[in-house]
Amino acid sequence: MTKIVNSPDKYLSLGIDAVRTGRRLEARRYFDFALKQSPNHIPTLLWLAFVAPTVQQSQAILEQVLVLDPDNERAKAGLAWAEQQ
């Protein structure tokens, strides 16, 4: 069930809770809601990359993070992982 909130951080938190309980599709929806409010919200982008349905989608999201924050170590590590898949 979708809760109405007005903060990307709240949607991020709900998404993380969904991921941790195995509800990846629901998590992606929360992350999408967060990104509608704040399209460059890096923590949300990182989590969205984690639950993306394909490696290619994960890579595209992580590359977007690196455009926003070229020194982001999590995005770099994620891309290194994706290249090994």
C-alpha cells in the first residue's frame, strides 16, 4: 500500500524498508516517487541501481550518479561489479 509523504528522504526510507523485506518492485516504486520530487537525489539513485531489473539499467543509473558526483565511491564500485556480470 502506498503511503502519501512529501519528502524524498521519507520515500527513500520506505524503499529501503521494502528492499530489506524482499519487496523489490515496491521499493522501486518508492524510489521513483522520491526521484520525482528530487531527480538528482544520489542516495535514492544508488538504491534504485541496486534494485534495477537489469545490469544495464543499474549501469545507466550509476553513470548518472557519477555525472552528478564524479568521486562517488559507491557508484564506482557498483559499476565495477556490473562490468563483471
